Amino acid sequence: MRYLPLTEADREDMLARIGVSDIDALFSDVPADKLLKAPVDLPRARGELEVERILGRMAGRNTAAASVPFFCGAGAYKHHVPATVDHLIQRSEFLTSYTPYQPEIAQGTLQYLFEFQTQVAALTGMEVANASMYDGSTGTGEAVLMAHRVTRRSKAVLSGGLHPHYVEVVKTLSEMANDEVVALAPDVSASEDILSQIDDQTSCVVVQSPDVFGNLRDLKPIAEKAHAHGALLIAVFTEVVSLGAVVPPGAQDADIVVGEGQSIGNALNFGGPYVGLFAAKSKYIRQMPGRLCGETVDSTGQRGFVLTLSTREQHIRRDKATSNICTNSGLCVLAFTIHMTLLGQAGLTRLAEVNHANAVKLADALAGVKGVSVLNETFFNEFTVKLARPAAEVVEALAQKGILAGVPVSRLLPKAGLDDLLLVASTEVNSDDDRAAFVAALAEVL
Amino acid sequence: MAETRYTKDHEYIRIEGETGTVGISDYAQGQLGDVVFVELPEIGKALSKGGEAAVVESVKAASEVYAPVSGEVVEVNSELEAAPGTVNEDPAGKGWFLKIKLKDAAELESLMSEAEYQDYVKSL
Amino acid sequence: MLNRQGRPTQAGAASHEDHATFTGNKALQQVEPLIFEIGRTETTGVDIEQPAPFKSRLGSHARQSELGLPGLSEPEAMRHYVRLSQKNYGIDTGLFPLGSCTMKHNARLNEKMARLPGFSDVHPLQPLSTVPGALELMLELARYLMTLTGMPAVALSPKAGAHGEACGMMAIKAAIAAKGEGATRNVVLVPESAHGTNPATAALIGFSVKSVPARPDGTVAVEDVKALLGPDIAAIMLTNPNTCGIFEPQIVEIAAAMHEAGAYFYCDGANFNAIVGKARPGDLGVDAMHINLHKTFSTPHGGGGPGAGPVVLSERLAPFAPVPFIHVEDGKPHLIETRAEAPEGNQPFGRMTAFHGQMGMYVRALAYMLSHGSDGMKQASEDAVLNANYIRAGLADLMSLPFPDHPSMHEALFDDSWLKGTGVSTLDFAKAMIDEGYHPMTVYFPLVVHGAMLIEPTESESKAALDLFIATLRDLAMAAKGNDKERFTGAPHHAPIRRLDETRAARQPVLKWTEAQPVKDAAE
């Protein structure tokens, strides 16, 4: 087997050195009747070529986003990632390293974590950011728990514009911990009255902008009302590129900001791995979940970086930790940081502009199709259209024509009476031809 | 004359009339290493003997500081927030944690005297 | 002589002095500033064409402030991150005996497969008719995991080990609630030797934690567990093999005792690499166990993630598995994404994450399993155990074994009693290993042992590599016991950076770069 260096002769020598007759003597604590005598019922070892054939055939049965006009979003976005990014993250010293518990031989990881934290703080307009969560949805769950610790309350109010999967994640965590959740009804037009839901028992209000229907939301009045009642505002985003174009949540007095960072540096991957961004006001750092990287000096006075404030974490605080998170999204963080470094302010601003421009062009074109209306007043690169037929049927019909037209709202919210709504995203990857093909095909199937 | 008494968990309490000043012993600060953060209770909080009163953190450990006796928190040493290292430098003096208004002075009798505590530390 | 170029043909005299350089660089070791110190906000390494004028739909939400993010051109960025990489130690650099972490070889075939566009460039919500291969891959991974564990169900979506723990414990909580015992069964037993994630997870989802003492031989005894059982006990969270590297000899009895008391057995599967193909958790009475694909099945650790933590579930817990899951009916896979769509008999407790979990990790793990096959995986576990015991045998006379009565599984645990009186601590010893070109073992974990050193070589090491490692540790041990303290105090001497001031980092946290403030005029 190509991954196993020991030879049969080595194994015999080593058993002799240990002083046992056979390998099963080392498994003597396993109850004899539980020790398997033969390999389990799975195929035997295979060479690279055979494995490539098997997996290549499976991959070939899926329609890759780049192979068709592609307009899906709803929390995961198709963007162009520079070739440099994937090359660099595959360097052995990054790919095959561990969590930087030995800082003297992990300054590479630690320095990029420090760069990442600084980038995320700047993007969100917040004072501090951590070294990542698993993704935006789990980060939102952690943010709610953090707000409960800060406020010593246990009621979360969730906007109806929050991604339904995020709502489910928060509800699941809260149900388990016996915390209260007030989840507002799906709010297609950003017209819900969330302010009246905030009272003196409220721990936090969770609002997404751009919301799941694409609307941009004004967070400032919500922050004001929340603060007046001693509650926190948790601002969420699922499309980080939007921060290149819109007012950041930090400028609207959000207390905690959580977002999905997949769009920068990371592929769609059918849903994971992604990278959760997590930022907060600095007065709350001791209640933050996850790893934090900090600057310090070594014994000769040279600048260096270490993981810090670890007493918040599970390996020290155990049942009193701020979170149980251990492994996070290290390599996805690196991809994010490299891509963001390549973009810089100039590149991100331009990228956001192109995304917005493409979405506006598509919205204008779709609005001209009979049986289609665009519902949004404002949006960034994604918006909601109302169709004359159930959106799931339309999407399926368009898929047969080789166009991936977006995400039917019913996929996220079945039986909610929103079957005629379709979420449509357009990023920099879409050409004018893509849009024209979409518009023409949609007119045909409606 | 103030009297100081100790717990087996290395908290001390220095009695001055009806209040006692609580901190951790010199031995405890040495075992903890560099203190980086101290979490103090709210003033007015009622503590019961042996219950959690504060948390003291070094780089790689977080330890609870237990109330040596029952009582109400009347003052906390908020200077520790900015200068937690004081706990290492002067544990018996400027590095105190909190002051308790004693509920039951008889509880003090179960604690060790200075001499008893020094013997106890030597036995560890 | 023919050396007309004036080139010296002899190596210069060796010197141990640390020659200062003008740049601060030391040949291949380059001092590298932060991007914020070398980048410029007007620079970009990505060329994007400016769009034609259009009417904005941002309304009043357009950004007014500067981002303040520097950019680098492509060559600058390449050099910056390559230089950072050179300050890191990885499995590909050398032996990485980090106990409890299973730092095994990461085959590049797995990377190549995960990057096939049919896996990496597929959206989680595109029509299911366009992703049959993705569902097929998930089903195949599930089949492998269920077969290797002897368990009837698996929830794939958890994002890492601790997330898998939460998933398994939530399933247990849901099962307890379904029996109407939610109000009373709220205590979880956790041995003192457990990973910190176990008590943290139990607390996260509203259980209180009761500690199970460890026996002097490093194992958990069924009598100690039985003594704690009652109508309030929901479950035990037990790592097997345990964090001392020992297979729990009474695990079957402990499982039976839990079940008899109406409670559940959660197994922390972090150490599954010791027993893949040798013993099946399903045969031992396990109700739920997470599998760290980034440990046992070789998906790269990537400097701390991403991982993946699928959870295998017993018949009793399977109905409570979270969405999404694949339901096979009439031989056809159906992806169930909401509680409302769950088929008869399923009561999903909720959702762990957006979308379907760590697809990129599923592909890599399956590529590993397809490559090894059933025979190769069994051999890998045997080699992992053999390697750990070989190291143990090579060091046992010099270093102290806290639990000599049990064979080690895939990792060998030493304590620091052999260092007593030497003035050298476990940390010093670990740092001296860095100078010798090794990543240190796990230190100060598990907590039940003083000054713990937990060595896990994995199956990826050759006998020659192990022999050199043993010889190096023996040499260091002799030095520690002798009078050669210089190798330890202040070590590492040869790493890119010396020991760091962690106290300063924690007392005055600096968590992001900020522009140096101009020094104020003294007259002000």
C-alpha cells in the first residue's frame, strides 16, 4: 500500500523489539470477541488510476457552475478566484500544518491569521475579529449564545430576512439550551416591524443585510432600539463582497457581526468547507468564541504572533468555555486572506461594483419578461423575482435547457406560500451572453 | 490588629472588624504563574462559603477563587483589571481581590492560621 | 592549482556565533512584514474591467467610508505568502507526533479529486437533478463509515469534531425528550481525562457535567460509572481509545450499564485511527460517535481546519438525525432538507449548519478510503499502533510511563516524573525537540497526568524515521538528566523565532494591525 512505509520485515523486527509475538498482542485490551479477524466488507486497496476513475465518474454526473450560465446564490456565491490562491494554499507548510500551538514553528499560520483578523475588522467596520468560525450559519448561532452571555438574558429576536438555514441553526441550538427564539415570518419586502419585538428581556436582535431576499436594510434604528433596551444587534451577511459597496455594519453600531466569507477565495464545494467571519466590539472580546491571534514579542524582542486569550476556550475552560469550537476553517481563512490581499481596497471596490452592475443589468432585463416582476427596491448582487409559475418548476425546466437560474424560495421555505418566488444572483462571472440566454429561456418556459 | 486566615485552596482573608479582605496566597500566585486577567464579582453579590467569588487567569489556566467565608461583596479591587500583574507582585497587599462583609464570624474558625497554612504549604 | 577564478575550494571554518545580517534575514529565513506594512490601497493584484455606467440600486446604503485595505500585486503577494509558509512546520516537513491529532500523510490524490469541477464547482442549492454524483458520493462515504463502525446511520453535516459531538449529544437529548424524560435526565458523565470539547459540548446544549474519576491504571472502571448512575443521568461521553492511549477494557460493560440505566453512550471518536478495521464501535455498544475525517481519514489539517465531523448513530438515535440527510426510497436517493419534508418515522432534531456539510472533505476522505481499501485501512491501524509501541519500547527505560500495565494503542503517553530535579520541564523538552527538527508531541494533555507528553507517530512513518526519532529523544533525555541544560533553557534556538511572551499577548491584547500613531510633540 503506497501510503504505508513499513515492510513486513520491519514489522517483525519492531514486534520483536517491543517483545510481543504478533500485532494482536497489542490489541489485548479489546475484548477478544470484538476483535475483527478479517478486513471489513469493503473493496480492497486500489491504485491512483482506479480511484480517479471512480471519483471522476461521480464528479462527471454533476453540472459544474462554470459550464453553464449560472445564477444561484442564497448564501453561496460563484466568484472567480485567482490561480495564485489555490497554488499558495496547497503549499505543504500551510496544507499539512496543525493548529499553531507551537508558535515558534507556526509563525506562517499565525501571521496570516493576524492579517485575516485585521482584514475582517476593516471590512465589517468593527474593532476586533476572531480567527474564523466553521461558516456563517454556525457563527450566527455562536453570536446569539455570546449575546446571551454578555446580556445575561436568553431571548433572541430573528429577522424574517435572515437566511432560513441560519434561522434553523439558531433555533436548534436555542431549543437544546432552553433559550427563547422569536423568529419573525419570512419578510420578502423588508417591511417587517422588528422594533416592536425588542423589549427588556431581549438579549439580541439578528438582522441580515443584504437579506436573504436581497434587500439592503438600515441597521441603525434597530441598533438604537436594541441598545435602549440593553440588547445587542447582531448583523449578518452571506455575501462578503457586498461590503465593498455598502455601509458596513460597524458604522451602524452593530455589536457583533457575523458573515459567510466563502465568496472570497473559496469554491462553492456543494456547501462546504466555507469560512465564518466573526467580529465584535472590543469590550466583548472575553465573551467571543473561537481562536484569537495576538501580537507579542519573543525573548529577543522580535515581533511575533501567538494564539491568545485561550482561557475562553474549551481546552482550558472545559464546561465553562465560551464555545466548544476547536478546529475552525484555517485553510479557508488563508484562501480568503490571499484573495483579499490580491484585491485590496481598489480591487474589492471594483469587484463589488461589477457585481452590482451585473445584477442591475439582469434585473432590468428580467423585468421586461412577461410574467416576471422584480420585487426589490434595493439590492446588491442578488434579488427576488415573482414568476407566473412555481419557481421550482421553472428552475427545473431551465436546468434542462442548460441554465442554472437561481434558487426557488420554496427550496429554503417549503409550504410557506412563497412558491412563485425565485432568488437570482449575478456576479462578475456572468457575461452578457449568459444573461441573454437566461432571459430568452425564461420567456420560453413561462 | 488584623488577623489573616487561609483556606486549603490558597485563598486568604484578612479580618478587619466586620469585613474581610480576600486574595490569593503568595504560594498560589507562584503556582499560577503570570496572572493575565481577573474576573471580579459585582458589588452587593451574596457569597456563600466555598462558592465561586472570582476567577483568576494565567496564560494557560483559569482558576476559580472561592469565598473563604459567607458574606456580601462590599468592595472589589478594580485596579486589577488594568494591572493583573499586581496579583503576582504583591498578593497580600495591592493584589487583593475583594472585600466581604462577614455573615458569620464563626466560619473563620474552620480556616487555617498563618502558621498552620505555612505548614500546609510545606506538606504539598 | 587551477582555481583561476579565485573561488575558495574549502568550506570556511565553522562558527557557532550568530552572525547579524543587515536585513535581519538568515538566508532562507526571511523577515516578512505584514501586508499592511508593504501593501498600498491603490494597488491590486486582480484586473477587473470597469463596468459601463449604470443606475445604482443600492439606495441610501452605498459605502461612504474607505475600506483601508492594502493590496499587493501578484508577484508581491506570491512572495509574501511563500515566505510565510517557510516559517511553518507541516507533516511534509518532518515527523509530527502530536498526540490526539493524528497527523498522518495527506495524499495529493485527495486534493486533486476534491478539485474536480463536478465536486468543487457545484452549488449546494442547484437543482438536485444536476447533482446526482454529489449525492452518490455522500451515500458512498456514508456506506464506508457505517461499515467501518458497524453503525446503522450517519449524520454527515457536522463541520468538525466538536460540532459532531454537539450533533450526537443533541440526538441524545432529543431521544430523551421523546421518551418524556427531558426534565429529569440532564447530567452527562465525563471522565477527567476527556478532551475539553466534551464538557464544553455537554454544557453548550444544556446538560450539567459530572466527572468520572480515572483509575490509577488510566482507565475508567464500570463500578465507578455504575456508582454515578441514576434517573438523572443522560449519557456518558467516553473517548475510546482514551486520551491516555489505552483501549478502555471495560467499554462493553460500561455501555451495557448505561443502557440498563436508560442512558446513552456517546463515544468521542478522535482516536478512531487506532482501531479502524480492527474493532467496530457498533459492536461495543456505542450510541453515537463522531469521526474526525481530518484525523482518521487524512483530510489535511490546514493550520487548524477545515475539518469534518460526521456522526454515526445507533438504531435508537437514528430517527433524530438532523437535516439534511439522504433518504433512499425505491433505490433512489432523496435529499431531505427541512423538518417538514422528513419521511414517516423520522423526527429530525433540527439543523447543524447551512447546506450539506463539508463536501470538500467528504471527497478527500472517500479518496483515502478507496485507496486504502478494507485491507489497507486495517493495516494502517495496525501500523499506527505498532509505531506508537515501538517508540514506547525505545524510550521506556529513560522516560516515565504513568500507565505501564496496558499496551498503548496509536499513541504513547509519558509523564514528567523522570524530569524531577533536572530543572527541565515538559515545555523545555518540547521546545528542544524543535531545535532537533521535530514538531513536539502534545504536551500537558491529558490533564490526569503531570507534565504529560503524548506521542502519536501515525502509520505514515518508516522504521528509519522512528529509529532516528527515538535516538534523538534518548539523546535529549540523557542531556536533561545530565548537566546539559543549555539545550533546554531558552530553546528553541534555531527556530525562525524564539520563545514568545504569551503573558504580554494576553495582558494587552493586540488582535489587529493598527497604523503607528505619530509621536506627540513633547511640548504639548
